[in-house]
Amino acid sequence: MYTLQDVLIDTLWIMGLAGLLATLSYSSWYRRERGWRWGHVLNLPRTLVSLCLSLAAFCLGLALNGVTGYAPAPWWETATWSLLALLFVIQTGLYGLAGIRRGWDTPMEEKKR
């Protein structure tokens, strides 16, 4: 029998995947409108913030699922998912600050030609 807690935790990682797909869809449209290449669009804070936030939700959902599941996952698996979620949250904050300071359409790394 599923509980409300199980449903909410499963919703978290499913929404993470949905956010990932929505980000890629939006990025594809934005790339076509601007005439940019994928490498350029995937280097923008506009894209990286939503990608990292979606991946953080996915990792957090899997970590919580490992802790609260009917058969709990090994501790190292839960710790790994938790660490990945934390790293993605930190990256989200860093990309968000870069977007606020330098602009959302300024690439994170400039390529030297």
C-alpha cells in the first residue's frame, strides 16, 4: 500500500525528470530563435540553473526514496545521491549568481579563438 509520503517522494524525482525535459525543450526553442549552437546554449546561466535544479530534485527524490523505501537502499547509495543533490544545489546557486551579475545570456566560459 502506498502512503502519501511515498507518493510525494516519487513525485519529487519524477518532477526532476520532467524539469530536465522541459529545460531541454525550452533550450531547443531558444536556440532556434537566436540561431545559436547547442554548445552555446548549454553554457548559459539561463539553461544551467534550471538543469541543475532539476537534477537536484531528481537526486534528492532518489535519496529520500532510498531512506524511506520498503526495502531501504544501502547507506552508501543514499549518501551518494544526497551528495549529488547537495552539489547540484550549490551549482544552481553559483549559476544563479552569475546570471544576476553578468546577465542570463552571457556564457559561463568564453571560448578563445
